[in-house]
Amino acid sequence: MSEAHAALIGQFYSSFQARQAQAMAECYHPEVVFSDPVFPRLVGGEAGDMWAMLLARASDLDISFSDIKADAHEGAVHWVARYSFSATKRPVENRVSARFTFQDGKIIRHIDSFNLWRWSAQALGPMGLVLGWSPLVQGKIRRQAAEGLKRYQAKQGG
């Protein structure tokens, strides 16, 4: 196990718990590629901006993480976010598996995996439960998230 890479993952999620988006972004390589079911591909500063946006929106965010594993090249962790979804105020518990690749002592690739249908059922309520599996609804979730990130970046001057 790479202690340095495990510590880097721990630093990332401890910063997340402390709502320190800049500290999270500093764990990333400048050319990081981030992916999850909502944001399929964010590159470089977009990834840090996404975390900053999510932290700015979340009034009641609780993050926990466990099972950090890391070697010289790759790492993984399980984490859970509990919060009220900003658009509906509905409670969400999102269980995420994250995988990482490292380069130059930083995270160069970050892939979060979670069940988008389960998330949409919690965040959107009955519509998410009934239709959250559909490509149309999942596409709409992705488009709205991308538009929200663009608005956030414009507001921040980025």
C-alpha cells in the first residue's frame, strides 16, 4: 500500500468534510479527469469547480468515508454523502465507490460510481422513482448539472 497516496485520498475527503473546495482541488493534478453518472467528463479546473459548486449549494452536507486502498498507481475509497438536494429539499443518501489514478503525487483520474436511478428516486421523489432509470430523465439530470456548473463558473469569473 502506498501511504502517500492513501494519505492523499484521506486529505481529499477530510477537506470535503470540512467544506474546503480549494484544498480538495489541490489534491488534483492540473490535468485531472473526473467522471461520475451526473458529470460524465470534467477536465482540469472543471473538477474543482464542480466540488466548489456542490459545497456552495449544500446547506446540510455530511460526508463519511472508509476503506481507503492505494498503491503506487491506483487507489479506491467508499464514501457517503447525506444532504438535502438543493432543487427539491428532499433528503439524499448517496453511496459512492471512487477509484483513482495518481501521477506526480496528485490525483490524475477520479471516477465516482453510484446508482443514478437510486439517487434520482431520493432527490426527485416519485418522478425519479418511476422514470429515473430512463435515458431521457438521466440525460436531463446531466444537462441541468452541466448548465448549473457553467452558471457557477460564470458567476465566479471562470
